Amino acid sequence: MKKGIKWIMGLAVIAAAIGYYAYANMQAGTPVNTVNVAEGDIRAWVEDRAVTTLPVIHRITMPQGGRILPISIEAGQSVSAGQVVAEMDTADLKSALDLADAQVNEIQAQIAVNAYDKIENTAMVESEKMIDALNAAAKASNEVVRANQAELKYSTWLVEMEEKLVKQRASSKDKLRRAQRDSGQAESQVASAQFISRATWAFAAVAELMPRYVKEYLGRKHLEAWVLKHRLTGAQADQALAARRLTRAVMKSPVDGLVLRRLIKNEAFLPAGALLLEIGAMQNLQVTADILSQDVVTVQPGNRVDIFGPSIGPTPIRGMVSRIKPAGFTKVSSLGVDQQRVPVIIDFDPDGLTQWEKNGRALGLAYRVKARIYTEEKQKALKIPRTALFRDGDNHWQVFCVKNGRAVRAPVTLGIINDSEAEIIAGLNAGDAVVVAPPKSLKAGDRVNAVTFH
């Protein structure tokens, strides 16, 4: 009996020693936090500060030098497309247009007068008839000359006969004198008829030139018509310019939007090109994020974006990358380091923005926000916390797993990595326990006291 009691007491001592040894070993393990490898969605992103922008800011400027009237529209006021937002004093412009109109009308009247050729056509017909009449008169004058020459010839013969008869005392001197008188008159009539004939033929020759004069005058009128046509073209160009200047003097909003800035308020004389107003179509509001050049290579148009920050509030607004500008620029960081950055243009999701605005918020131009651009996404991926990763001496990724209460190093192959998580492609299985933020003193084979987080 005593011997049995001794055996029982010995076994109890051994069990107590074993329990104490196991307890001591457990208490000696390095305390670590672990998580189990699990499936889930994972995304890679690029995140940076951004600012709200507009694709186009419509600038209302002076179309020409002149006096601008007071501008009553205020910055922040909504305007509609076609609404008058600024206007010049148009008195001088209207006078210039009236003068141009008068000049065009005057030249058009000159063209109409120049085109009227009925007088010239009538003169042509009259000259042709006059030529016919003068030619007929000239021919008739030739006949008169011949008749008078025949009368002179007879009178000369009669004088000669009377002279002979007077010498023969067969006629009286009185008849001789009458014959001589008639002969002188006949000679005078011949000279007169010849003069009239030559004059008539001269008039007929002059009349022959009248149709040529009329044709040359008509040709000159045609040349004048060509000149007037070109003068009219120039005058009409001046008229159109004056009309455009008058139209441009009334400046209208090109879009439905908001007045961003008003630079001129009171009446003033300004040069052409002076900036008056800036108008933006706020429905086209975008976000521009200047992304580091080494990160922007992973960004593509169509990538989803979360837009957040104090200006947005607790709920981000969804967006999408619409364009990546082709040229980068150098920007000095807050630490004084030169950084090469590339502007990325992000469009708001219309439904998300509308729902966000229903909560009583509103975004303006040049508001500071943050943009998280998701460059890669995967569903049902094996993932672990980013803090579980470390690199070995060969710069390979490693993790510590917990197996049988000891830390075991496991090389892993990674896929998508972001600031908080990493995808495991190879090296771990679902359910494996990995150490989160392993202490620097932890080595493979060390006992660990693991606390698992879910």
C-alpha cells in the first residue's frame, strides 16, 4: 500500500514538472500579433493632392479699344448662354456703320446710273440716221454743183455770143451787159454750190465718227462699272467691319455658367484685349492631380478614382481618369526637393456628384481635394497586411508564419500591393497565420506567444 502511494506521488511530481516546464516555455515565447491569410478584394492605387479645375475658362475681353459701360454683374452670379454681361458705348460705332451704309448706297446708285445706257443707244440710232441724211444731202449738193456749172457754161457761151453780135452790130450792148451779169451770177452760184457741197461732205464725214464716239463712251462706262464694282466691294467690306464692331460691342456669355471674376466695374476707356470677366461652366468641373512621373506610368484613362478630403466631407465622390497630359513639369516639394510631376485630369461621376450636392455641399474652382486613383483591382485574392512583409538579405519578400508555436520564415511572391495590404501569389495558403509587424529581434524557430486579430 505504501509502495503504491509512493508511485502515485512520483507520477504527480513528474506531471507537475512537465506542466511547469510547458508553462515556463509558453511564458518565455515572444509576444506577437498575427492574422490569418484570407481571400478578399484588393486594389492598388496612386494617391496625391489635387485641385478642382475647369477644362475651359471663358474670358470676356474688350473686342476693340473704346469706352466700356459700368458692369453690374457680380462674381458668383449665374449667367445663361447669350446673356449680355458687358457693353461698350456704341455711339461712335453706330456713326461709323451709318457712314459705311451711306457710302455703299452712294456707290450702288453710281453703278445704277452708269448702267443706264438708253441715251447712248438713242444717240447711236440718231447718228446713223444723221449720217444717211448728210450723205443724201451731200449727193444732192453735188447735183446742184453740176447744175450750176451747166448754167455757168451756158452763161459764158451767151456772153461770148453777145460780144460777137455786138461787134457785128447785130445785138445791143444792153443785152451783152445782161448776159455778163447772168454769167457772174452763175459763177457765184457755182462757187456757192461747191462750198455747200464740200461743207455737206465734211459734216457727213464728221457724222461718220459719231457712232465711234458713242461706242468709245460706252466702253469707258464699262471700265467705270468695273472700278465702281471694286469700290463697292471695298465699301461693303468696311460696312461689314463696322457692323461686326458694333455687334462685338455687346458682349454675351458663351455658356450657362458662373461669373468667376469681375475685373472691371466702373465705366472706363480700355484698350483692345483688356480682361473684363471670367466665366466658367461649373457643370464641367473636373479635378487635376499632379502625379509623380514614376507613379503616373501605372495610371490609365478609365481608372476609377475616389475624391475625398475636408472639402468633400466624410463620403468620397467617385470619379474616373479622363486624360493624362503628355508633358510633365518640375515642382518643388515642401521639403525643397525637385519632383517631376504629370497632370492627370479626373471627371466626377455625375450621379455621385449630384447625390453629394443634395447633402447641401458645393464645390468651387481651385478647391483643394485628394484623389486616390485605382490602378489595378482583383477579387478573391489571398492577401495579408502590408506590415507583415520584410525583405531578406537578397532583397526578397519574406513573412513570419506561426506553426506549432514557433516563428517560421516563408518566402512569398507578391501581386498587387497598396499602403495597407499585399496580394500573395505564392508561398502561403488561406488560413495560415502570419506575424503582423514582426519585432526586429524575432528569428526563425523562436517560440512566440501569438494573439490573433480578425
